[in-house]
Amino acid sequence: MTAREPAETRTTESESPTTESKTRTAESESRSTPSETRRTTTAAPTAGRSTQTATLAEIAREAGVSAPTVSKVLNGRADVAPATRTRVEGLLRAHGYRRRRAEASRSPLIDLVFHELESAWAMEVIRGVENVARDAGLSVVLSESAGRLTPGRTWADQVAARRPHGVILVLSGLDESQRALLTSRSIPFVVMDPAGDPGADVPSIGATNWQGGLAATRHLVELGHRRIGAITGPSRMMCSRARIDGYRAALETAGLPVDQDLIRPGDFHHETGYRQGLELLRRRDRPTAVFAGNDLQALGLYEAARELGLRIPEDLSVVGFDDLPVARLVGPPLTTVRQPLTEMAEAAAKLVLDLAREEGTPAATRVELATSLVVRSSTGEPPAL
């Protein structure tokens, strides 16, 4: 997280929020000539004729494609049309070329590993990875590393056995043994929205969670709210800590006290939003607004408010985080912070395929995509209490 306060981005329903990427290192493109294994012959050369097999350039002309395309096929890269790949592979075989063993042994898969598959935004992530995989001619395999009801410790062994083009881990991480296993099999990996610090040498994709928490709370302050509650996510998750830090920063910047009694622990699930919402809203000095941490907890808070006879936004303003499709369908439509989940997943998939194409150990990359405030009908001026 950066300590510097960024410019706030707001969007309405008809606007597309700006997505910004920050990378520590520039992507480098390999220009090395691929290794070539050529067939030899024991036959005596015919007079006046060379026994040397065709060059890649000659095969490219014969196939009607460019030499780089032939090189991609030879190295097992996924970004070649199936019909072109089949034609070029036939010519390569005919001229005695073989793909490298490591590339040839990769299965046409991307493994997508969730910490918890039942998460409501899993579909947004799956959609983004599928978009990239489809264009690359690959399939996606889903698995769960450690859901609330499953310990799931064998996923790394299963991935290693499949030998996919790469692995994307969502809200999860790698222990040393898992990392060593994937590395030993030359399987690249990227962590999306890492739960903890993935390490400087682990490529990762995230979002500007601190700025999102700041924007959500600042919006409520600007509406006139002075008692603003919050429901956090799991304390072990970096994204959760960053959002609540942004909430605190907005209050402190406005000269408002941070009341720890108005900050309730959560786990990003609907039932927790409901339960902690009841605790907050039953207080004699209840908050007039709540930053719910994510959309699911916001929906749980909606349920708690209805049970207590409170109207949204007349009696209580609510802000979520994620901008799931359901956010615009509930009544009233939810003001929330848009986290570009599909774009984050696409970026993770593109990065893991780029890593699969690199030779040697690529430079670590950290990418953060911008969040933005989406103002709908669940926020308004505070009631006169």
C-alpha cells in the first residue's frame, strides 16, 4: 500500500472506471533462437545434393506463415491458431524437428486454484481466466486449496501431475514445499489478490484496496455522516487490512475519531454481515452509515436493517466493495467500490502464459488495478437522530 493519497475515481452506472496498472519490472520479450533437434540420416549423400534439413525460414515459406510462428509452434507456445499449428507441426515432423521435451509435455491447461470456491465473485474470476484461455486454445481446471469445510492439501500434487501451462492462485498462497514442487516441474504460477505477502519474487495481481476503502468512507463523510461503522474481512488477508486502513485514513483526514466499537470483525460472508449488522444497529448510539467491507456483507447488513425496521438510505447508508452483479439488482441498488475482478483475472492469465513462454527465471512482477467508487441509491444524507 502507498502512504500517498491517490486521486479518487468515481463512476456512475453508465461509466467504465479507469483501470491503471503498476508494474515493478517491465516485461521482457525473449529473442533467443529456439533450440532445434534435427534428425540425422545414415544414408550416403547424393552427389550434388545437401543432406541438411530445411531451415525454419524454409518451413515457414512452405507453410505460408512467418518464421516467428514456426518458432512458436516448435517451442510449444499456445498463441497459434489450431489449424496453423497442425499444418506447421506436420512440416516440422517431416523435416525432422522435435519440440523441446519440457514444452511438449505440458498439457493444454491453466489451473485456477481458489482458496474458497463458494465465494460469490468466483464466477467473475473464472470468466476472466476463461477469456484468455479460450483465445490461447487452452482449457481451465478449477480446484480449491482450503475452503471453510475442506482442508485441501493435495492440490499441488494434482497440478504437478497434470503439468499445465501455468497456475493461478486466488486469495491463497504457496508454502515452501508447494512452491518447490511447481518450480521443479517448470510450472509457472501467479497469485491473484494474495491473502498474505506473496514475497518479492512471486508474480501477483491485486487491486488498490486501500484507495477503495478511503473512497468509500470519504463518500459517506461528504454526505454528512459522522458516526460511520465498518465490518472488516479476515484479519489475515492483506486486502481486508488495506480496506480498513483506508477507512481509518478517511476518518482521520476528516478530523473524525476512529471508534473501535464501531468496527466489527467479518469474514466476507453474508451471514457475518447480518450478524455483525445486528450488533451495530442495536446500539443506542448506532452508526448512521456502514462501510460493509464487501458486497456480501453489505447484503447481510441490508437484512439486519430490514429486521430492525430501518430504511436504506433514509435511516442507514451502506457501502459495499467488489461491485458484484447483484449489487445493482438489490433494492435499493448498492453503492459500492468496484474491484475489476474480471480484468484482474485476465491480467493474471496473460501473465502466467507470458511466464510460461519465457526462458529461465522471469523477473517478479506486481500489478495493481484501480478500484473506483460506484454511487447508487444505498447512500444519502444522515437522518436527524
